[in-house]
Amino acid sequence: MAAPLNLWERPQAQETVLIAGWEQWADAGSISSGLPRYLIEQTDARKIGEIGPDGYYLFQIPGTHHLLRPVVKLDDGLVRSMSTPVNEFFYADRGGVGLLIFAGDEPHMNEDAYADAILDAAEQMGVRRVVSLGGVYGAMPYDKERSVSCSYSLAHMKDEMENYAVRFSNYEGGTTISTFLIHKAAQREMEAISLHGFVPAYDFGQSSFAAQGLRIENDFKAWYDIVRRINHMFGVGIDVSKLREQADELVASMEGQIDELVRDMPQLNVRTYLAEMSKEFVERPFMPLDDVWEEGLGDIFGDLED
């Protein structure tokens, strides 16, 4: 039997929104697992509930050995710690907007009950819209704004979503937990969207080391681009200055790694590969008017200081 939802606090706000992410299959750049935890830290959100792990997770599948097993830490034979899946709700008040953040582990089974538990929490908290997060790897320029794919639960939402410089996918295949949640939300006539960021990963075809060495594990640039959209969608005012700095540092780090590859492995023709890829890439910049004004004023004051 699946574990029940447990909310020990139900704060109410004029408007409440839910941001949800998971340790999951579609977690490129740690968008789904890392970004919610970052938001919890940035907003000083407090834990207000959880979904227990019972009934959602397998201990093992024959042939996988330790793939699904909990991780134990022993100290001279004494069990010091044992990892278990966590599915937690956090809450922060953002100037009258209630920000509910869910951070969990993608279930192995009973996904209907699992999604229902999340949506039950959303209904009990009066959530207006659910935003679920995911990430996928792809060949795209590391220094450009990330492409963001969007799916949505109700047809009337499409016109609004077009304002956020997103792509509407025609994908067919295995689903992610975030898209599955959108499907379940549609059955309840709830507003829900998924935002999947595309994260740079390069395979030059001649060296597995090169491909792994240029796969971004924590794509702060994707985090930055998605949080900007969340800020404008809900007016929650999350500070993105640190993320912007981390995004700039990430681009610089990628440039350094590419310089090293060009020097050490010229046969990969890295520069040619990247140039061709950039030529075919169509950037969809998200530049709302207030961001343009802020950036322009920043440039003006910067010039005056100089």
C-alpha cells in the first residue's frame, strides 16, 4: 500500500504556486534535482510535509545488483546511516505569493498514487499552478541561452506559454514523472506545466572521455534561464544574481576545457564541430521588457562609474 500524504502545516496565501523536481531519469544539468533544493535554500523555505517512501520504490531488479538499493554507511561494522528516498514539501512566503516547493525521488511504481498525493497537497494548499522541472542533454552552444521545452495541462494555457520563449515538443516515447504529473493534473482540470531545459553535452565521436568531460552536471545557466521565467510568471522575486555569476563562471570553465581539448586532441576538430553546431542553433532569448530596462540601466550606471 502506498504511503499517505502528510502535511503538518497548511499556510494559505492570496496566491500559491508549486515548483516540483525529482532525482529522476530526465535530470540533465541537475535541473530537476538541484534547482528545487537551490530555491529552498535561497528562499529559506521551511519543511511543511512529506510523502512517505512505502509502496513507491523497489529494492532491486535482478541483474542490476546495486542500482536501486539503499546506500549504507558502516563504521567498524556499526550502521551509521542508511539512505532512503525522500519526498518533501517546503514553503516560503514571497510577498503575498505562497511558494510551495517539492523535492523528491522519482517513484519506481504506483506512479498514479504518487502523482495523486502531490496534486492532493496542491489542492489542499490552494495552488493555482504547478510547475514541474526536468532536463535533457543535447548538442547546443554552451554560451547561448538554453532552450526550454514546455508541456501544459489545459489548452487555454498555450497562448500564455508562448510569452516565455519556450518550445512546444511533438515528442512521442517514454514519459518523465514531470510530464506524467501534467497528465494527471489535466484530469483534475488543474493548471500545470513542465519546463525541461536543454543542457549542452558533446560527443565528438572519437573519444568517450571527451564526451563525458564536456557534459555539464550542474547547469547553472539553465537554472538561471528557468528561474527568470518563474519570476516573471509568478512575481516571486527570487534573487538570480548569484546564479548569473555561476552561469558566467560555467561558460568560462567550458571555454577552458575546450581550449585544453583543442591543444591535447587536435584530431577531434573541436572548433569545427562547435562552429557547425552554433550555425544551426536557433536561440530563443527570453527578454521581457523589465529585464531589458534593468540591463540597460545597469550598463548606464556601469559606464558612469567607469
